[in-house]
Amino acid sequence: METMAEKNMRFATLLVVCVAHFLMPFMMSAVGIALPVIGREFAASAVQLGLVETSYVASASVFLLAMGRLGDIIGRRRIFQWGLSVFTLAGGLISQAQRIEMIIALRFFQGMGGAMVMATTMAIVVAVFPARERGKALGIAVASVYAGISCGPFIGGTLVSLFGWQAIFYLCIPLGLTAWLVTTTMLHGEWVGAAGEPFDWRGALIYAASIVAAVVGATHLAAGYVFWALLGAGLVGIGVFLWFESRQRYPLLNVDLLRHNRVFALSNLAAMFNYAGTFSITFFLSLFLQVVLGYPPHQAGLILIIQPVVQTVFSPVCGWLSDRYPADRVATAGMALCAVGIALAATLTATTPLSFLVIILVVLGLGFALFSSPNTRVIMSSVAERDLGVASGFSASMRTLGMMTSMTTVTVIFSLLMEGQAITVQSQALFIDSMHVALLIFSGLCAIAVLSSFGRHQSV
């Protein structure tokens, strides 16, 4: 019989995890809306505005795996709490920035704080919730991630319109402080899976250099061949990192999890292709609604919010399903729905009725809900307790890598098909062609995720 203290502990854990899961991706997607305003205020160049986003993504990518491992060694609650402090403080300082260079630097630290949080949350949920309730809890936690990603443009746009770009960063303070206080007062104890083991600093440096090269290269491919070379160097560096880690007694990443744990490897591969195939869908549909169908920004945001609402409603239900049925099969069904929804989106034209777009958003919301939390449950259940932090950090890294792949695909397609034109009513035909090509590619990536998800069935 569980005690009231245990119930309160679980409620507090889910509360702080959901707040953190909403806030971290929200800050990545909402800031994009504020960039034009920031650029005008600080007379920033296009390169500097790009660095506002790139510094955050690169920092998060660099630190996710390392912070997951540190959580295993010195305590996941401690890393989570430190991360909340860094993220909240950086957000507050950005709101008072007087130069674009200060924003870029502080965004790097904010990304580091976000990595500390996202690398430990899933491991904490798994440690606190018993197996019979784990799927539902993970479903609620994962729903908040997608809510942050999807609601960022709408909420961010509203805040910028009403109060200025600083309002997005003001939001960090009450939400971050609330999560920190709840963690301090209600989350008792510590979770340490690999206490006393050394930290692999050399592996961390190799990984950091490789990820920075890959992220900077991928997000600036349109700028020339130097960045293509940088992307290639980053990918080679990741290969070197995996080789180096396979020879370490206490590695940053236990490569055996990828070589010998089929479920862990294929589940993370499915997650990466899921995010690669779905991350840019909101970007395309937002432009389609405004440029092609002529909706104003606030109405476009209200339409697009259908998808995260559907996912938020159904994710706990899908998590509950994964507690009672094989989670890998639930996730595979969800990924198949995502592939279908994106393929349908690839048929959109200027004469498409709004009702058809609404159906697509509902299908995508259901697909995300069915895939995300069951897949996370499979990942976190496939490793030993000592590796929970690494599994959490690696899973979050796959999410970031998938987002980066999605962004790179969009950049390449626009550079090839838009012929250097801005996205306007006059160039909407080129935009629609570009959108169709991108969404067909994304649907194919989702199909690969379906195959990856299906391939682990015999091992679960």
C-alpha cells in the first residue's frame, strides 16, 4: 500500500518534469518568432541571428550525453536542479541584454542548462514511478515536450506582439523558479547509478568537438562548401568517438548498448528518424496557412495548435496502453500514422479545404501520442539502472540530432528549389513544390522509423 508521501513525491516529480519538458523546447521554437524583432532592435546581421538559434542547439547537443553520464555518477536530481538554475538565470539575463553578442553567448549557457535538465528527466521518472504506472507517467512527460515545440510559435508570437521579444525570456523566470522550488522542497533523496566511477573527459571533448562541427555545418550549408566539409568532419568525428568509447573501461557512452542491445539501438534509431521526419512539419504548415491560404499569424497559430492539443489529450492514454500491451507495437502503430499524416500533407495545394488540413493535424497528433511515450518506455526499460542517465541523455541526443537533420533537409531543399527567392505570395508556387518534396522525404524518414520500430519486436 503506497503512502501519501509516495503519492506526493510522484506528483511533484511529474510536475517539475512537465514544466521543464515544456520550457526547454518552447525556448527553441518560440525564439525563432522573435528573431526579426531582435534583429531590428540590435541591427544584427543574418549570421548573428542564425547564431542565436545555433548556439542553443549546439550547446544542448554537446552537453546532453555528458550530463546524462554525470547524473549517473554524482546524482540525477542534483544535475537536474543545477540545470534549472542555469537555464532560468540565463533566460533572465537574456531579457536584459544590450548587445546581440550577449544574447548569443547567454543562449549557449541556456542550452547547457537545458541539456542538464533534459538528460536526467526520463531517468528520474523511471526511478520514481513503479512499472505499472511508468507508461502513463512517461506519456504525460513526453506530451509536454511536443506541447513546447508546437506551441512555441503561437505563444511566442503572441508574447512578442503584445510585450516585445523580452517577454519570451521573462517566461523562464516564474516557470524555472517554480520547478526549482518544487524540486528542492518535495523531491527527496537522490538517484545515482554509477557512484564513484570516473568521468570520461577525453571522450566528452571528442564528442563535443564533433557535435559542434556537425551542428554548425548542418545549419549553414547554404553558405558554401566550407560548411559541407565541417559537417563531414563532424560525422567522421562521431565515428572516432564511438571507436574511442569502445576501448574505455568507464566510457561516456557504453557502446555495448548499441552493439549488443538491439532494443535500445533500434528504439533510439526510430526516435531519431521520427524527429527528423516530423520536426519541420509545423514550420511548413505555418507558412502554408499564411502565405498560400492567407490566414493571419494568430489564426494560423490557432489552427496548428490542434495537433499538440490532440497529442496532449491522448499521450497519457497511449502511455496507459503501453503499460498493458507491448509498448513497441503501440509505438510502431503511432509511427505508421505519422508517415501517413505527412504523406497526406504532401498533397496540399492552394485549393485544399481547411477541413482536410484539420484531419491531417488530428492524424499527426494521434501518431505522435502513440509513438513517443511508448518508445521512450521501451528505451528506458531496455537498460540497467546504472545506465539510466546515459540512456536518458542519449535519447535526448537522438531527438536533437533528428531536429538538426530535419532543419538541414529544409535548408538544402530551399536552396535548390526556391532559386534564392523569399517566401511570398508571388513565389508560392515554388514554395508549394519545395514543401511537397520535403514532406515526401519526411514521410520516407518516418517509414524508416516504422521499419526500425518493427525490427525490435522479436527482441522485446
